[in-house]
Amino acid sequence: MLKIGILGADGGAKNGHALGICKILNSGNYDVEIVGLYGDNAEEAAALAASQHIDFVAAEPGELLGKTDAVFVLQRNGNRHLACALPYVEAGLPVFVDKPFTCTVQDAKTLIAAARKSGSLLCGGSYVKYAQALTELKQETEKGRRILSGYISFPMNINSPYGGLHFYSHHLIGEMLRLFGDDVQSVTAVQAGEQVVVTAAYRDFPVIMNYASAYGGLHAGIYFEDGTTFMKPVELGGLDVYQCERFLQAVQTGEGDESDGLLRSVIVSNAIEISLRENKTILLKEAEK
């Protein structure tokens, strides 16, 4: 039986990704056991542990070392991910890090460098990138037609207390990288009120990143030079289960590291943040530091 540690209890027993992951792991569909839990908020951690029948609640993130075969890092604020994940990465354990992987490029590079040194497997990020609509649209991009432009949408709260725009921006960025690849050259962000729209420039085409959308209107689309157009709704149901199962499989096989994509997401998110702050186009290489 695989022993799992949970780092992050935001939302406690009421709501949140930590609660959702615990329910998935405790569903009886997998040969796993949650052996311990840590949360920055002791009250939320205790409530989550009690609701999910987790016996051990750690006082510090590193207290699960030696007890687990793999960990899920699930704090809402990506600024907490480095401190919580690093001890387990350095120990060579497989580590799942929820979106945002980190809020800074340096934190992301530190985790990845440690993983490459120890052999740790890094997975996670946004589950939206696994949406069936993106798989179907990706197949259209592989038919040899020239792309004129792309479109993707997902809402974002630029004033989120959990790392500002980074908390939700990685959902949309994950969609874009899955569908159009990681060869983003620059981003230009425009804000009106609290709504943000970004143009991401690839080498040969732009992609409109619509952060002003609502959950009821999530779409991804492609416009081709030959006049064909594809626009599909992005459905989220079951993606958290699928992502969790992918990580468990990666733990068993030792394959499926997602470090490169996780780092690229952080770089793009930081470029968007800089573009909003400085009101100009930002080259991705300017945000890689």
C-alpha cells in the first residue's frame, strides 16, 4: 500500500482542493493510505484530518518525512510551495504540487534543480490542461494546417489573497501550453477594472488569453489559414480524479515528470504580472530570472 502525505489543508473540512484530493484517495478505488497531514492553519488541518480519518497531524511540514512514499503539496498560496515541498524533493520522493507550482521563477528553479539532483519526480499544476476539448483540438493542430490564431479562457482574480493573479492564472496557461506548445515569445496584458485579457505571441501566431470569462463560458479554439475554425467548451468534470490517478501511476512507474511544463507556466504567469505592472509587452526571456 502506497503511503501518502498531504501538505496543505486550506478550506479544512468545508471546501478546497485538499479536501477534494483526500476524498479521492479515500474513495477505496486505490491502494493508498493517507498517513499524515500538515496545514498552515492548525484549526483547518485538524478539521480536515478528522473528517477524512487521518490520524497524524504534523506541526511542521517536514514532520511527514520518513512516514510517506509520496506527497501532495496543496496550499492555495504558491508562495508556500517551496518551503513545504523542498524537504521531500531533496529526499527523492515523488511530489505533486498543485497550481500554481510556485509564484516566482526562482522558487520553481530551486525545486527543479533539487529534483534533478535527488531524482525526485515532480508533477502537478493545473488539471484543466487534461480537458478532453484540448485533446481534440490538439489533434486538429497536427493535420498540417497553418494556425492563424488561438483562443482560450478561464477566470482569474488578480486580487486573490493566495498569491494574487498566480492562483488562477495557471489554469489558463496550462491550457495554452498543452494546446499550442511552449514556444511563447512574449505576452501583452491589458486590464480594465479587475478584468484581464492577454495576448500571447508565439513565433507564427497570437493566442488570446481571456481571463475575463466566467466559469459558464470556458472555451478553447483555433482559427486556421484555410478558413476552418474550431471552438470547443472546456468541461472540468472528473479532471481532478484523472490528474490524481496520473500522479499515482507516475509514482508506481517512476515516469511522467512534468518539471519543464511547470516551470514554463511560472515564467508565463510572471511575464503577465510584469506586463500588467509596467503596461508593456514582456518578452518571456525577461521573466525567466
